[in-house]
Amino acid sequence: MMVFMEGCSQKIGGPNNTIEIDKGKFGWQKYDKGHPIKGQWVFGGVEQWSGRTFLVPVPDRTADTLIHDWI
């Protein structure tokens, strides 16, 4: 996944473009237990009209982390 993120992410957006953004965690959970999942948080987006995407690994999903680097 890290190779994809580094090689395929691209700048997206611009005037009159809509970008859908979300966060997610890539990892696994053994036997559907209720403990926290070990893995990597990722922040990403998709440009609606073209399907172009970006993915960025982030240390956590706090607002400070997600907003600070993008504004």
C-alpha cells in the first residue's frame, strides 16, 4: 500500500471541482476481537469528475493532524 501511495497519488482539485475526502486505517484484527486494530491511518480523497485520487499516511486521525497540514 505504501508503494501505491508514493507512486500513484497526485494533486487534485481546483476551481469548480468537488473532492470527496475521508480517513481510514489499513490493518487487521484477529478473530473480530474488540481490541484496537494495529495499522496505518491514511487520509485520502477522490476527484468526482475524473476519479483521480490521493492517499497520504498520517500518524493519527485527530483534527489537528488532518487540518494542520492541509491549510
